[in-house]
Amino acid sequence: MQIYLDYSATTPTRPEAIAAMQTVLTQQWGNPSSLHEWGQRAATVLEQARMQVAGLINAPAESIIFTSGGTEADNLAIMGVARLYSKPQHLIISSVEHSAISEPARLLEQWGWEVTRLPVDSQGRVNPLDLKAALQDNTILVSVIYGQSEVGTVQPIAELAQITHSAGVLFHTDAVQVAGRLPIDVGSLSVDLLSISSHKIYGPQGAGALYVRPGLELVPLLGGGGQEKRLRSGTQAVPVIAGFGVAAELAAQEMPIKTPRLMQLRDRLFSQLIDIPGLIPTGDLVHRLPHHVSFCLEHADGEKVSGRTLVRELNRAGIGVSAGAACNSGKLSPSPILLAMGYSEKAAFASVRMTLGRDTTVEDVDWVAMVFKQVLQRLSPVELVVIS
């Protein structure tokens, strides 16, 4: 038996998206910038996908800029705003951002910018009062992640954006983990910029999008032919974008049914793991991504029961999970997200993330809980005796 519980890292491409990609590859493969029939067939596909992606976040189609993924969308948001200024300014991010935000921020610091990293509480939530206090006269952008990929916490984005706008400052959010799982309305959120990714919503890898509020100016990262309203030069990957569009449309249609089901499975898995001594759920259990289960083992022996060790042992049992954020799984260092939330280094080494998806069943959840307890008993029978 094989059970995949790493849907926050990537999702399997759904058959409808694959079918759309195959059609484009065989029948609509022209360059969408070309004026002839072949090019215009591809351009029609591109604009249809733009409308489908826009529909997922209730945005006007013209506000969607296609990118290669969430990372590029995040970088375009941060650097696209920063490069409007000839002199260093002030940027605010949270202390629990994905590296696609924290790394551009670090680069700006090297260029003389001031970067404030907002603290979070033990649940990983930003206090709106901290944001209000951090705003300065030279603050030009605030970026706070919507749903934290490692611990599942969902931030109060609408409130944070309102505070930001009251100071005349732009607001961006990385919504890669939220899109397709929770309803998004960019108008209600009042965000200026928002990033999403195809392969988190059962679309193909290699496509993403940045919502850019109409009328907002950005400086492009790439020079070239001026595609995507001159914000993202380069011939668009039409087959991949077509799959992205189909996945986005279906995600919007299925969310009212799929999201409550994921919440039930999430809570069921949490309830079956909670009797493990020393196991601490991480993240906010109320304001939480619907598919997300994460925890650390407070009293684990880091040499025997690290997050990496647990991932390897579960993989041998045919179960795919992650040690914290997928982008950090290869690093021999404690989770910076958990450290920012106040956890000890020992606990931050022994963190695990299990994320559920459209193919996850009740039987899968029950089996994973049982196997996980058996793995812990085998690795550390004294320190982590599991109550049966």
C-alpha cells in the first residue's frame, strides 16, 4: 500500500488538465504572439486560461500575469515594486515567509534596504498591532503569507491589508497554499498583489500567476518581447498554462464539497495522533489550512527521531510525508519557521507535515496513524511510548 500525504509540496496533475495540455500540444501549439491562425488559436487558449485562473480568485482576467510558478510570482511582486525606487526603502514581511519571499528580502537588505520581519505568536499568527507599529514613512510594501506551508496557519490578510492601505502602502500575499482550498476574493481581501501556483491545485508544474491590481505599476524582472503586459517577457508556455486554467476552474467548482471533506480528514488524523506523548500540533488549529496536519515531537532524541528520520521510515512503509516545508527537507538544520514561533531547536528538528488531498481516504488516514505510532515505538521505545 502506498499513501501520498505531501499535497502541500505538489499535487498530481488531474486528468482533465492533462487532456487540455495534450490538445494544445497537438492542435494549438502556435506562438500566441503570432498574428496568423496558428498563433491566434494559441492566443485563444491563453486568454481562456487567464479567465479561468482569474475566476478562482474572483479577479478581472486582465489582472492575471502568468509566470513559471509561485516563486517567480513572489519575486516579481517583491522586486517589481522595489525596482520602482532609485534609493533603498523599507519593506515589511512576516518571520514565517516562504523562501520565495524571504530570499528576495534578504537580497534587498544587501542592497541597503531596511527589512522588518514581523514576529508571530506560538501559533504562527501575525498580530495586526505589530504591523501597525512597524509601518514607517518610507515603507513601500508589506508581504505576509496567506497560508503557511509548514505549519498550516492562515493569516488575517484582509485586516493586515486594511492596516497597510491606511498608511498608503502596497500589500502582497503569497496565497500558493490557500488557492483552491479556501475561497479567495481579491476585492474583499483588498490586496494589491497575490501569488498562486498551478501544481498546488492539481495543475501541471511550471506555471503560476501573479494577480496585479489594475492600475498598479511594476518593473519587470525580464527584458524581452514584452509578453504578459510587458511584465513577464518570454513566449508563454501555452500547454502548461492551459492545464493550469482547467485545474483552476475545476478547483473553484469543487471547493464547496472538497474543502469540508479535507477538514474532516485533517481533524480525524489529528485526533488519532494526539495520544502520542510529546507530540505537539504546530500552527493555529482554528485558523488553519483545511488539508494540513503538522506537529513536532518535543522530547524526541534528535539523532533517532528527527523529522528527516521519520520521513525516511514512513517512506519505507509506503507513506509520503514531509519534514517541515518541502523546500527545506534536504537541509540539516532546525525549521526556521518553528524557531520563529518560539519552539526549541530540539523540537524544530523533529517536525513533520502531513498534507491531504483529493485522493486521500478515511482508510488512508487511519492506516497512516497506526503506522506512524509503530515507527515511533521502533525508533524510540523508551522516550516515546505510544498509548494504545
